[in-house]
Amino acid sequence: MEHDVTVRKGTTVVALKGEIDLDNSPAARKLLLDSINDASRVLIDLSGVTYIDSSGVASLVEALQVSKKNGTGFALAAASEPTRRVLELARLDKVFTIHDTVDAGLTG
């Protein structure tokens, strides 16, 4: 898994790339939680995610829970088709705010 963290329009954008699976979900979890602790609003760009398993989904869910506790804005954006399917199968598309594009997430 690769990642890139930028700040755009006052929002921390965390772009994840590659596979988020059991091997690298601990790194993804740490990255997400660190981003939430350092920002008032976080947007996770999932356009580059080619595969996500339950441990990766658990990292996203934990990040959402911590963001709610901290009062940090948290949303997902540009979910790749494989990622979107996993989120829909788990019915997490009803739990997360998911924007079609990063730009939409920055304005929404």
C-alpha cells in the first residue's frame, strides 16, 4: 500500500493506493488515526485502492468512530469499483459519507 497526504481547501486528503489487506492494514490504520488527530476534516481518496479486505474495512470503520468521538469531519471519496462493492456488500455505504470524486468531497 502506498499513500499520499495533502491539505486542500483546509481538508486533509489521504490518498490510499494499492491493496489494503491484513499485511498492511495496521499501517493504514495508523495513517488514518494520525490524520484524524491532526486535522479538523479528513477525506479519504480511495480511487487508487485495488483491493480491500475486512481488516482494511475495519481500519476505515475505526477511523470513522474516532473521528466522531473527536468531532473531526470524515468522509470517503472516489471509491474504486472493487472498494465500492465491498462497502456496499457490508452495507457500509449507508454508514460512511461517500463522495463520487475528491473535488465533490472538498466542497461537500
